Amino acid sequence: MTYFKFEKLEVWHLAMDFAEEIVADSKTFPKSELYNLTSQITRAADSIALNIAEGCIGQTGPEFRRFLSYAIRSAAETATCLIKAKRRGYIDKDKFDQHYKECFKITNKLSALKSSIKN
């Protein structure tokens, strides 16, 4: 059962699942990163789906497009955090590749959705 429009969007579901994976894997980061990279990557990953939902509820196409832009920026922020985590040795190459590819896929789907919305 779905009540909100955003629940019908594939990209929202992908973003929701992606954020849960990021949260789970960031739990292995060192405790010294708790208020730094761990916090940043989880907030950025969560923000993708949150911005999709907030924009979808808006009344106009331009407003939705604006929030999709925010979601794309959050995806880029998450990707950068992933790169930092890999460089610091907090995640291995396989885990990095998996998350980075998923983040890129979500970004492309967000861009396509944004392009499809009329002003």
C-alpha cells in the first residue's frame, strides 16, 4: 500500500536501500570518525531520498526539479565521502565499487527524472 507519490518512484526506493547500506557499512568506520566522516556520509546518503520525497510533495514542476537537484548534490557528496573512506582504508575496493556504482546509477536516474519534468 502506498500513500505518497514518491513511494511510486523507483529512484526513491533505490535511494532508500542505498542509504541503509551506507549506514550499515559506516558502522565499521573508526570511532574517531563518528562525528566526522561517519556522520557526513550517513546524512548525505539519507538526504538523497529525503529530498526526492520533499520535492515530490511540492505543487510545481520547478519546485520538484529544485529538490531533485538537491538530491543529486547529496549523491555527489555521498560519492565523495565514499572516496574518502576508501582512501583512509575504512572500506575495501569491492565495497567501494559496489556503493560507488549504485550512487552513480541513482544520480543518473535522478538526472533523467529531473529532465523529464516540465516547468
